[in-house]
Amino acid sequence: MITRRTFFTAAAGLASAVTGGRAARAKTSTAVTVVSTWDFGAAANRAAFARLVSGGSLLDAVEAGARVPEADPTNHSVGLGGYPDRDGHVTLDAIIMDDRGNLGAVAALENVIHAVSVARKIMEETPHTLLVGDGAAQFAFQHGFSREKLLTPESEAAWHEWLKKSRYQPQANIEDSNRYLPPGSARNHDTLGILARNSAGQLAGACTTSGMAFKLRGRVGDSPQCGAGLFVELGVGAATATGVGEEVTRIAGSSRVIASMRAGMSAQLACEEAVQHLVKTREEATRGEQVAFLALSTRGDVGAFALLPGFTYAVTDGTGETRTLPAAHL
């Protein structure tokens, strides 16, 4: 396994070094229908697959999948139960997109559980691609979304505990920062990114998050930004990102993965190239931070790669069988 030290000192031979020393690649299958980030993506995949087999569209599927963690109060980084910003406000970001350029996104949304559904409504009912803050909430309420309190007692208690020191420090693979869980734990996660394809090779994706725990008020990460947290392109593939959003945004991460796939790289190599490029560009600035990419091609080939160990992803094939796999990493 290549260490970060050898990675930095061998920048000239970056691509060949990582390719030769990385962990075993994830198995791919042309039958893959849905993929998503992290262990809790398995439940999202099942909801997405069920929507597909019942006759739903790809957009219906990824929306249904994203709504699962959004409604889970035990998930402290997506939707209901998400950890608040440092002022005690839970704010949500989400995006939904298909390979025809249909796109909707929302950022800094408060008091609505299903940010992904608001994003889809923006796509369907407005000429815009992104609404934020109070305007996003106003739009949601005008279109029938109910006002909900997102700050659960558990998340509020975690916030009060954080206020004792008020120290902000991102932790790799973990948004559940008051639980001090070991890297790779099933509860260590931050964003739900979900990608789906049909038998014709058409694609759609969604990404939803409550963002970094105890972030500055108004902070928006990569998740709702087209080309950063999610990108889908006709005839090429779909990609999503997870981890420290600022680092993903700096390299327009998901669009970079798709650009590499368009140029002929496999989904796997494209994810690896994006991580390699980030480390080469940012060097020591990324030390201790997690960034990962997940991609799905029109053929159903899957790519997944992370900066650090601990990133997992869920894969559902055309029969509905779902597996959760560890991603390769530097």
C-alpha cells in the first residue's frame, strides 16, 4: 500500500505508482443498477430499486433512495437528525440530476426534511437550478412541503457538548463527532450520493447532506453543486463525491471524474485520477482528510476510490441483490 509520504515524494510517477500499489479494485458488473455511498446506502439502494421495478423513472428512483437517510433521525449527517451548524441551525443541501441536463438543487435549507424532493421540485417548477436559504424554504412551503423541526434531542445534546470547547476540526470518515467511533464504523459517514441506471444505459443521480457538523452558518459544501458533489452526462456516466466538501469543490471533483471517463478511462481509474490530482494539487493540505468518489458508467461499470481507508459503498445489481463493499484507497 502506498503511503502518503511516498505519494508526495514520487509525484512525477504518481499515476503508475498508485495503480501498482493500491488495494484490489472493486468488482464491477454490467448488471449494476444502483450504487450509493456508505453503508447506509444499502437501504437507499433498496428503496431506489423498488421504485424502478414498480415502473418509476430514474429520477423517481434516486429521489426515493435519497429520502431514506433524510428521514432517519439516527443519521446525523443527512436530513432529520443532522448535526447543526455552530449556531444551532440544521441546514440541508441536496441536488438531483439526470443525463439530459435536468437539474435542481437546494442549499442552506431549513425546516424541511426532504431536501432532495425540494431540489426536484425546483427542477420541475422553475427555470432555475439552485435555490438557497430563506428563498429555498419559502419555495418549499409554497409548494406544499410541511414545516418540520430538524434538530432532534440527540443532535441538540451533541451541539451543547460541542459548545463547551467550540473547536472545529474535520475528522476523516466521521460526522458523528461526539461518538468517537473508529474509522470505518457503519455510523461514520457524511453524504448520501446515489446513482442509478436502466438497461438502456440512461442515468440519474442525487446527493443529499446536512453538511459538516458545527460548520459556520451559511457554509455550503460540494454536495449541492453541479460538477462538484454530483455530475451526470449522457452517454458517459454519473459520479458523486463524499468527504470534505471544500476539497471536492476545489477540483470540481465529480465533473473531473466524468471528464476522465469521457476521455476513455474506466470508472475506477477515473475515480483514482481525481484523488491523485487532488493530492498532487493540495499536497499536505489534505492530510488527515477524507475525500472519495463513486462512479457508474452507462455500461454499469462501477468505480470507487478514496484518499483514506474507511469509505464504503453499496451496489445493487439487476436482480435486486445489494452488497456493501470497502473502496480502494491511497
